[in-house]
Amino acid sequence: MSGVVGTRHLVRLALRRDRVVLPPWIIVLGVIPAATAGLYDQLYPDQAGRASLTHAMSSNPSLSLLYGPAFDLSTAGGFTAWRYGSLIALVMGLVCVFTVTRHTRQEEDTGRQELLSSAVTGRYASLTAALITAGLTAAATGLVSAVAMIAAGLPPAGSIAFGLGIMLTGWVFSAIAAVSAQLAEYSRTANGIASAVVGATFLLRAVGDAASDLGWLSWLSPIGWASQLRPFAGERWWVLLLLLAATGVLAAVAYRLLPRRDVGIGILPAKPGPPVGAPGLRSPLGLAWRLHRGLLTGWLGGFAVMGALFGSMAAGIGDVVGDSAQAKEMFQRLGGASGMVDAFLAAISSIYGMIAAMYAVQATLRMRTEETGIRLEPLLATRVRRLRWVGSHLVFSLLGSALLLVVAGVATGLLHGLRVGYVSGQVPAVLGAAVAQIPAVWVVAGIAVLVFGAAPKYVMAGWSVASLSLALALYGPVLQLPQIVVDFSPFAHVPKLPSAAFTATPLLWLCLIAVVALAAGLTGFRRRDVG
Amino acid sequence: MDNAISISGLNKSFGSTKALNGLDLQVATGEVHGFLGPNGSGKSTTIRVLLGLLRADAGSVRLLGGDPWRQAADLHRRLAYVPGDVSLWPNLSGGEVIDLLGRLRGGLDQKRRRQLLERFDLDPTKKGRTYSKGNRQKVAIVAALASDVELLVLDEPTSGLDPLMEATFQYAIQEEREKGRTVLLSSHILAEVEALCDRVSIIRNGHNVETGTLGDLRHLTRTSITAELAGHPNGLSSLADVHDLKVEGNRVRFDVETHSLDKVLRQLTDVGVRSLTSQPPTLEELFLRHYSAEASAK
């Protein structure tokens, strides 16, 4: 047992380091299902609506793609497990991956591992401690969700099956991260490999559940197993054995790989970079491309998938909402009154805009990261002018966010058009609705630039502006806040295409506000101290 | 144009802290000028003002005949800068950073780049996040020295380099001097400045305490001697260049000006030497000794 000596201390250290990061995840992931279960009775009060729900939902492949197979939606528990089971398993998987990497590979990256290894700790102590920490996190999440669901009045058997499903998928992904931590030389790569595996298992389940002839695919995925456990729909307890076995096998692989490598080195060698700069790397824009391309590509992929999902869902939105007057009213408040489908398209276009604003803020704040990371100083000590440098980053926050909206609009219009057999009409209509959000996104980006230029210490306020704009436009109408408060959000002013008529005036005003904020931010940056 | 850098009466405050308080600095074209001061004395702030990164509150600042705040980008074509704390982009290799910075300055001498990489023993294929502090410093040094510029602004460039690499660096700076380049070398290590610089400016608390050639500053370069003698030391106190003499039985401790070392050592060996250590004074000691009175008068 000398290989794991010291594990207890390392677990305590890990739990202490993560005492702020992990509890919120445990609580949020644990409580969401029980909270939804409470809403079920309000959304579907009558017995007839509940009975028809299972058939309506399971006949829509895009819903199966997103949520998994609908086994039995006639009870609050069955509905909750369907609606949240695989999404929570996905997030739980990512939380476990990052936790394991943080306490294994990242410790080696920073050199802290050497310090620990020189003390009385066994060869396997760090890996064991990381697995125990992630495992405890998953167990706590499963426990919270089971207890909360039982407390909300759901059947104990289903609640316990649901909780165990969350816990054991967390364990499988912890073991996957334990393997990737042995393979990769840097924590970023280790996280990348393991997250890609998590994403791939979600995709396998999604395709397997959506395409009726490929159902076996979801049996290759731990996330698929979590839904095949069928909580609240005739639990199949033996599926838990699959999850346990996968955890055991993967962990064993990690323990076998560990002694085959040196501390700080991965089984897969790190790729060296090019010894000389490519010809394109000769301007601030060339550098900005290198700094932003990964982020932008990720967001573009996300927007394409999101657009395709919502687009394929749009035509069947009437079934999804069913007889729920409340949900119908919510969509109409967000998206305008004429026709459920158009209201839905308008509402999701608005949501695209709000999410694109998050990217715009993230890309803008990259400038502050460069500045505080003292990577800006050496650049400004060359012949690069300040405004040219800002411009190279704004290309990504302004044009990048516009591109995201174009991609989401085209993807939504295309999939919706294919489903209703009218691609040539739906693509321009939905694209127009998405593109109409651009001025509002630019207002948020402009304010972020203004804070960066004029009050760089408070640059995080950029996030507050984006979140507030989202919250006011999304929940303001539902919460029936006074219009004057909702109007603070730039998204409240965008015409609700395609359900409402197009009006240019508010868009021109938004553009003007964005330009003024940008100009003020640029002037501020030109005049202030750097660093 | 005689002076590459000309600063007079420079003030700069950050909130209520006065970082620079009437600083003067003249660097003649073609000289290697040492910019010496303890940590936190305002060296980096001065350099940032010179680079147009910070705006001066008061005073006049001329760099290569221009205004560093208004004409920053134009003047920067003619200089290269090595920051004291180098941070690299994590996903760019060292070679990419060297080429990027060189191209942004207006061109890189490929032959010199190859030569410097070899001399500094730097692997250009490693990614930014994997370099140690010393190697990050080398990336910035190679990028600066391989650029074709008139002025090198170096802010504590050798922090993090091992002694062997420090020697390589000193050799490279000698070459730059022979090419007629002007160098501003900030440091808190007296020996480094002594080895390289024609003239030295010493600052403390944001203003100058001393400027001159190394000869002018000879009184700063005393050697501290501690010795155990065979008998009682005689006549040391009468020598003109011996300072701060302390005698405890057969043990002596004193500072001596370098040009009198020979004479003093002869005196010691006449008595008989059992053990002897000598060391150059640290900058901190110098400041304590020479400027503590001035600081307490303030």
C-alpha cells in the first residue's frame, strides 16, 4: 500500500482548494431536477395532456437528440429524468474531468507536484486523491439530487436511480480524465482530450436516440447508460453495473499507465511549435488571429449545432408546448404574437443575440488579459499604434459576433426550411431575424470597450452589462417588469422578426449608441497609461 | 543630435504614490548607459514613460529627438525593448515570438538571429507556456538584439539568467557597443553595470542621486575586506583610502578603495595573514552608506 501513502492528506488539500469551486456545482446540478419536478404540475395540470405527452415528444427526433429517449412523461419524475438526465450527466462529466486534471496534470505543470512527491507521498497518491475528490463530488451531487427529489414528493426508487446515474457517470468521466492526464503533457491538452471524449459520448447518445435504426449507438455512451437506467420509468438497475465496470476498467488503465512515465512528462509527447514565424504572423491582426482562432472556432461550432437543433425543433414547437397556456404565453411575450412557430423563431433569434453578446464581451476582455499579462507592453514598444492593436482584437469581437449570428441564422433557417419544405424562404427569413440582433450585440461590445478604455480596472463590468441585457430582455417580460426597466436592454429594441414587421429606426439608434461607446472607449485607451 | 535620451524634471504619480520625483537622465548617442537603483526606485516607470506607455505628469522627455508620447510608434521603429518581466503567449513558440516582434519593429537580421539562438542555447520550437523565466528572458533578448535598431532599452535583462548566460549577454552587449548602438541598461546589480557601462545614473525614490562615469563613481566601488591576522594590525587607520575600520583583537574589517588595494594588502601581509575574505559592496550597502543621511533628511 506504500504507493498510496499520503493520499488522505492530498484529498484534504484538494477539498480545501476546491471548497469554493465545487459546492455551487453540487447544489445547482443537484437541485435543478427537483425544482423542475415542482413545475411539472403547473405546466401540465390535466391528466389527458400528460398522457399524450410521451407520444408527442418521442415522435420528435430533434427532442430525442437533445434530451434523450422519452420513456414515460406522464409523471413528474419521468418528465424530469428525460428533460435533465443526460444534460446533467454531461455537465457532471465536465466538472469531474476538470477536477481530476486540476489535481493531477495541472499540479505537474506548475511544478507543485515535485514538491509534493518529495514529501512522504506514494507514487499513486496524487492520482488516487484526485479520483477520490472527483468521485466525492459526483457522489455528493447524486445524493443531493436524490434527496431533493424525494423531498419534492417523487418516488424514492426513481429518485435513487437518478442520483446513482449522476454519480456513476461522474465516476466514469473521472476515470477517463485520469487516463488523459497520463497521456497528455499539459493540463490544457489533458482537459481537451477528456472533454472531447465527454462531448463524443453525448453525441453518440444524441445520434443513437434520434435515429431509430442507430439505437445501439447510445449503448456505447455512459451518458446513454444514464438514460437507459430509466429512472421513474421501470428502473433497470443492472445498467448501473455497466457504469461501474467502465469506471473500473478505465481507472485500471490509468494506474497501469502512470508508472510508465516520468513526473511532468506525458505518454504522448508534446508537439513542438514551428521554429520560425509563419509569413502571416507579422501584424497585430496576424497575432490576434492566433489568439482568437480557437475561441472563435469553438463558438462557431456551438452556434451551428445550436442553430441546427432549434431549427429542426421549430416546426414541431406546437407539440412541445402542448396545451400549456403558460409556455405559449412565454414564447409569445418573447417572440411576438403572430403564430407559434414564428414567435419561437423570433424568440430564439433574440437568444442567439444575447449569447453572441457573451462572446463579444469575452473577445473584448481578451485585450485586458493581454494588458495585465504584460504581453501588450512589448507590442506597443514596437511601431504598432495603440488603435491598430485595439482594432485587431475588435475585428474578432465585432465581426466575430456578427459571424456567429449569420451561422446560427443560416443553420436554423436551413433545418427549419428542410422540415417544412421551403428552404428558399426560411433561410433569408431566419437569417434576417438573427442579423437584426447585430446592432444590439455591438452595443454590449461597445460598452465593454468603453470600460476597457476609460476604467480598465472595472473591465469585468462588461460581463454585468451582457448578463443584465440578457436577464432584462429574457425574464423582464415574463416577470412583468415595467417597460422602462426592460428598455435598458438593447435586445428589447430589436424588431421581433420574423413574426413582427421590420423597422429600421431602433436598429439605427442601437448602431449610433454602439459607435459612440466605441469612440469614447478608443479615445480613453489612447490617452491612458498602459499596464 | 547628441543625446539619444534626454529627461529633465520628470514627475509621475500613481494615485497618491509619487513614483518619479524630478528625475533627470541624459544618455549620449553611442554610449552604454547604466541605470542603477534598488528595486522600486522608479527605473521601470522611467522606461515606460520613455516608451510612451505611461504619460508624464510634468517634466520634459525626449527620445531620439522626438516626443515619446505623441510620436511613440514612429520612434519605436528605431529601438528595441527587453522588459524586466517577460511574458509570452502560451500557444506561440519562442521562434514565432522572436519573428513577430522583429517584424513589428521593422525587420530582423536572420544571420544574427541564428547566431544568437545558438549562443544563448535557446530552443525556438518550445511553446511559450513551457519556457522557464530565464528562457523567456532569452526570447526577448534574442528578438531585441537581432533587430536592426539604433537604441536598445533593457530593463533588468539578466534577471533569471544563469551566470554563464550573463557572460554571454555581456559579450553580446559589447558587440552592440562596437556597432555604435546606444544602450540604456537598467539594473540593480552594481557589478553588471560596472562591466558594461560608460556612464551610470543612480536613482533612488524617483530622483537622481548620482550621475557620472565609472571613474567619477569610483568611491562607490570600494571592496570590503575581513581578515584574521597573525599579530595586531598597525597603521591601517592612517591610510587615506581605508574606511569604516573595525578592529577586534587580531581581526579587522574595513572598506578600501579599489586603487589602493595593493598598498593595503602589502600592509596586511607584513603583519601576516591567517584568513582573508574580500567582496564588492552590494548596492543596498552603498545606498545605506551614502544616501541614508539624505533619505533621513527628507
